[in-house]
Amino acid sequence: MTTTPAAGAPTRIQQNILARGERRLLNWICPRLPAWVTPDQLTTLGFLGAVMVASGYMLSWIDDEWLGLCLAGYIVNWFGDSLDGSLARWRQIERPNYGYFVDHSVDALATFLMVGAIGVSPYFRLDVALMAVIGYFLLSIHTFIAAKVVGEFRLSYMAGGPTELRLMLMAMTATMAFVGPGDIPGTNFSPFDLFGLVIASILVTLFIVQSFATARMLRARGG
């Protein structure tokens, strides 16, 4: 979904599969939140959701039932992360520079915690998880740079965005409880490691393709 930006702000481009339905849901929730709820509180709540996710993966060494904490954490993370900016815009209390800096700084740390913790679970190799984190951060860097030089802040790629990514990770987490840990015979990789390698490869490829495309466009514009 594309929203009208404030003067001088980049245009938000969000074309993921669930964008319209998610926007309707967020617009329904915003006016129903108590007045004492603030965007900063929602940002904190989203981060606490990331801590829940990370804790669940680490505790899954004890019992795979702790993976349920991860699933709950993803929902809490979505609620806080998706609603902090939405609430600020709904109440017309945006602080563009402060909100942009704090929100994306917290998001980066939350992403590192959640995906990094997958790598210290019994289901996933740490190096594979870190490759996925690197791919995500590379694409994020491209997004932030493009917002400056092109004026477009892209929140989705290949019809997928943060919400679709969370749902994908939730589906993988639920599958972990049924498949269990263990490598594919004859390899040092679990089925989840292979899934992570595919995701990491897609993210890095998207970064490379988008970077070359943006560079060509800027060159054609003469600057």
C-alpha cells in the first residue's frame, strides 16, 4: 500500500500480499486503543515480543513445547511493530525523524535477536541463521539508501513484507515441533538449515538485483 508522505518524506511503497487486509485491520484497531497507549509503548511491546521469540528458541533445548512461546512472541512483535507508526499517523502525532530512527533501530536489534536465536536452537545451524540475518540487513540497507536517493521507501519485495516473513517463520517454528531436530542423513544440515539457506540466497540476490537496478536508473537520470 502506498501512503501519502509528509513534505520531504519518501513515498512508502507496500505491495505485499497481505498489505490491504493488514491495513484495514490496523485502521480498525487504532481508534479502539486506549488513549494512554503511545507509539513508544507499542515499539517497546514489539521488542518484548522479539525477546519472547528468542527465549522460546533457546528454551526449546529443554522441551519443544517452548516453541509455543516463539509463536506467541511473533504475534506480540507484529502487534507492537505494526501499530506504533500506524497509531502515530492515526492520531497525527508523527515525529518523522525520531520515529524513523528509533523504530528501525529497534527493528534491527529485534530481527537479530529472533533470527539469531533460531541459530542457537537445536533445529538450526548458527552460521545459516547469521547468513539469513546478513541477507535481511543487506536488503534493509538498500531500502534505507533508496529512501534517500530515490525518495521511495519500499516495505515489500516479491509481494512479501515483514508480515509474510513472520508468518513464514511461524510456520517453520510449528513444523519444528513435529519434525524435531536432526540432520538429513549424509549431510551436516537439517531440513530447516536448507530452508534458511534458500531464504538467505533469495535475500542476497534481491539486494544485488535491486542495487544494480537502482544504480542504472540513477545513472540514466544523470546523477
